[in-house]
Amino acid sequence: MEYILGALAVYKLLQVADLLLPKEPMTWVKVVAGIVASYAISFLVDIENMVLGGLVIATLAGACHAVLRCLTLMGDMAFRKSLK
């Protein structure tokens, strides 16, 4: 459960940081920030194996971002098709 909550916290942290920045950061900056935030959450939650915990949290946060992005793009595509 700590992994899922940590992944959602990392995802939301990166989403809020992306909204607050005036310019779109490069992709590698987002990836590195996500990994650093994952290890920070892993440390704060006090997961036993911090190395594995940080990787799991980063992977789950990336999967959450990918699924939500895919659903958004599919919704946009369906909306555009309905206008034609």
C-alpha cells in the first residue's frame, strides 16, 4: 500500500511542479525528478529496502502517468471524430 500511495504522491508532485513552472521542462529532467522524488518518498515512508522501494515507486508513478495520458489522448481522439 505504501508503494501505491507513494507513486500517486510522486505523480501528483510532478504534475503540480509541471503546472507551476513557466516553461515546459525537458523530458529527462522530469524523469530524473521523478526518480529523486521516488527515493525521497521511499525514505520518508521508511520502506525496508530503499533501493528497490524507490524503483517500484518510480515505476508505478510512470505507469500511472502513461495510463492517464493514454486515456486522455483516446478521449481527445474520440471527441475529434465526433465533431467530423
